[in-house]
Amino acid sequence: MADMIRISTPLTDAVVKTLHTGDSVLITGVIYTARDSAHKRLVDLLDAGQPLPIDLAGQLVYYVGPSPARPGKPIGSAGPTTSSRMNTYAPRLLAIGSKGMIGKGEMNAKVAEALQAHCGVYMVAVGGAAALIAKSIKANEIVAWPELGAEAIAKLTVVDFPAIVAQDCHGGNIYQEGIAKYGIK
Amino acid sequence: MDLYLSEQNHGAAHSRLNGPIPREQVMREIAAPIISEAVAQLCIDANYHLGEDVLTALKEGLAKEESPTGRAILEQIIENAGIARQGEFPMCQDTGFAIFFVELGQEVIITGKTLEEAITEGVRKGYGEGFLRKSIVSDPLQRVNTKDNTPPVIWIETKPGKDLKITVAPKGGGSENMSEVAMLTPSDGAEGVKNFVVDKVRRAGSNPCPPIVVGVGIGGTFEKVAWLAKKSLLRPVGDRHPDPFYAAMELELLDRINKLGIGPQGLGGRVTALDVHVEVFPCHIASLPASVNIQCHAARHKSIVI
């Protein structure tokens, strides 16, 4: 595996431009969780011209619905959920300054366009490595819509959160590159 | 609780000659709370302890994988299973829809509650006490979380005897979403079924958290074939179908799937599937139903015989 690249949030365009598909990164700083229901609410607010409950400028959105925290732990297991369900929402959040997403699985062409247009990066964490990922999460504060339970928006403080760049701001797509490299006719 | 019939009381002839045998001597009673307690523990065990069969297959995959990224991912998954085993963090945050396959001995009577109620109570208890995620909404469109991961999905088969075997298979949403039923026609034949399976895995790509286990159902009816694919996932990874024809099909499918290049997490590589399991059932002269139920690498299932 290539050397790990350490990045800190909030991200700048300059940092995002240094990231390429296949890069292994360790993320430190704040990341915001959101998945299906929270995204619907965020986009509904944007449609209505209302302010969002969180400032996403420069920030990463992590597609996760963690398991409950045991007493004394900030969070339970916290691996990524399937990102393609957020395909329709992701370009909207990139357009207002979010610098990218963390999830699992390929995102569609509209998202790829938005990553290029707004200088964003899509990274993946290993789906199902949820216990391991949880160890990098040091604090967890629900900041919007607690009634959504596991789907509420949380502000996570992470140290060396492991991820891999899957789709970058240069049009790179590791899924297509991987199949081209390892597929056997 | 365990009232087994004694030898000398066995048989209908005795019953006719000497009057009815008391029910508790013919039937074995199991009190509902015993079932609930066992189910609660099963739900927890399944989510914290990945089976040795899966771990072995992951380690074999690590040896085979050519992609450095793929190997790093497999290493993370193996390390993750070790962390989960310590009992603080379930192996995946998606602790699943609790699916049960029950083999109910015909000489068993459940007392206090119905079997379904007893299992449901066990799910409530296990998902609460085990700090497992509550992932079920009460209505598919109005989507309000039931907050205790109930109801479970329960399949019951009857068997001879006095045992009650309960298997739980917590199923994550990501891989379940990548499943499909196809009503093929008899002329499509084995080749048609194989092409359908491989194409489904190709289209699922990175989404179901590869490396995956692929459950395949062939035959039966529209609903039966989906059940077959699900049931096949209970077989240990590495287990082959007893019929050599289907055992060969499983291996051929595994080979074709692993040539797709999807690899661990879909980032490219050799290890896309850990195994393929095929289950079959007789079908109508006009039909060839086929199904694919994809299981992520957190291939969780635990059984108990009460």
C-alpha cells in the first residue's frame, strides 16, 4: 500500500487537488454524518431557501448510521453506508461548499461532474470495517434532528480516520480503473 | 421443562389400551422466555463473532489478492473481526434485519406465547442489551423507526422430533438491496441462469461490500426462489452442494465472478466473492425462476438447538 496521506478538515481546494484515486488518506478534524433522511431534510431546506443547521463550507459528509454507543464510548460501530443512495443529494451539498463525501460504493456521473465543477473529493472507508473505524472517532455530538436516531446529523471529531480516494476532482474513478486493471475476459 | 417421553409410554397402541397419555408426556413443552433468552444471545453472538468459515475464506483471499489496495482492505476486514470479537463493537454498524430460520420439532409445544412472539421478544432484548443498531421502520413508505429492531422475519419449517433449532441471520441493507428475482423460461437453461447471476453481481459492483457471498435460488415459484437464495446463505463458506452438477455450477460461477475484477470493496482486484451457494427446488413445466441474494462479507449467522 502506498504511503498514507494525512489531511485535516476543513479542506481547501488546494488540498483537494492533491488527492488522486487510490490514495490512502488519514483524516483528522471534524466530519459531519448524514444519510438518507438527513439528506432529504437538508435538500428540502435548500429548496425552501432556508438556512441549514450545520455549516458545510470546506467540510466532509460521512454517510453513516452508527450503532448505539456503549457507556463511556463516543460512538458504536460506524462504518460507511452505500453512497449511491445519496447520488441525487451530493451535488447540491458540493454546490454550497462542502468539499466531499465519505461512503462506500461508486457514485454516479452527476456526482463525478459535481466533484470536478466544485473541486470536491469522494473517499471510501472500508464497508464492514465498522469496529476498526470506530476507534478513530474521538467525539460524537448530535447537532441536528436527534429524532432521526441513527440517521441524525452528528459532528464527529476524528483522528487518523482511514479512507481511500475513490473519485477525485480530476475525473478519476477507481471503480472503472480497478475493473479495467483486474477484469479478465 | 424438558419432558421427554419415556420409552415405555411410547406408541399409539399404548394410548388405545390404557387411555390417553398425558399431553406433557407425548409432547415436549418449551416455555416462551427460554426461547426469547436464547434468541437474544444469538442476535448478539451473530453480530460480534464472525464465523471461522468466513475468516478462513478472508485469509485465503488475502493470499490470492493481487491488488495492493485489495489486500489492505482484506487486512482491515480481518482486523475488524478481531476487534468485534472483543465484545464492545459489533463487526458492522448495520446489525441487520433479524431473519430467522426455525426448524420446529412436531412434538414441541411452546407455552406462554406464540413462537413468533417469543422470537420477537428475543430480538427486542438482544438488540437492546447488545447495543445493536435499530434499523427497522414500521411502514415502508411512512418510515417511522420501531426503535427495537422488530419485527423480525421468521421462516418456520416443521421437522420430526422434539428439538427446536433456531438460526438467526442478521442481514444488512446494502447487500440486500443488490438482490434480484428473474422469471426465466425453460429454454434459457443453465447458461441463462449463470449469465443472470454473473450479470447481477457485475451490476451490483461495489455496492454490496465485496468480497461477497452469493446466494442463488433456482426453481420453485416467484416467492420460493427468493427464499432458496436466502436459505443458501446459511451454508458455511466453502461448503459444496451435494449434487455434483450444482457443486460444479457453484465453482464455475465463483470463477466467473472473480474474473469480473470488482475486487474488495469494488476498488479492483481478484477477490470479489468468497463463495457461491446454489439451492434448487422443483418447478412448473412453464417456468425457470432464478434469484440472487447477495451477502456482504459480514456473513453472519448463528444457530442453537433448544
